[in-house]
Amino acid sequence: MDISLTYIKPEFRNKGLFKKLNVRAEKYFGQFRDIKFLRICVLAENNMALNAYKNAGYKEEEIILRKIVKRKK
């Protein structure tokens, strides 16, 4: 199950909200036998989110590289 577009406003960060949301998500999705794992995508430079996810037990699975295509004028 992919979890996408999670966002916590700056004034609510560092209060354990992601941890609480994640515990609830794990409990909910754990009811379904066909869901084997949860996956979260995060921007590489979002260190705060990366740390929160890693602290919750998520492991790096893949790295996606991107290059902007230069257009001819």
C-alpha cells in the first residue's frame, strides 16, 4: 500500500503526529491479508520526513534519479 501526499504543517511538526498517524495506518491496513507492506515516497532533501519515516521502521527501497531535459530554442 502506497501512502502519498502526507504533509504536516510546520507549526504541528515535532509533536509526534506522524508517529500517531503511522500507528493507526499500520493497525488499519494490518487487517487486510493482501496488504504486505506500506511504502512512502519522499523527496531526497526532506531530511525531517526521512528521519521520521526511518524512526518509524521504514527502510530505503529504491532511489530514483531525474534530469531536466534541455529544450532547443
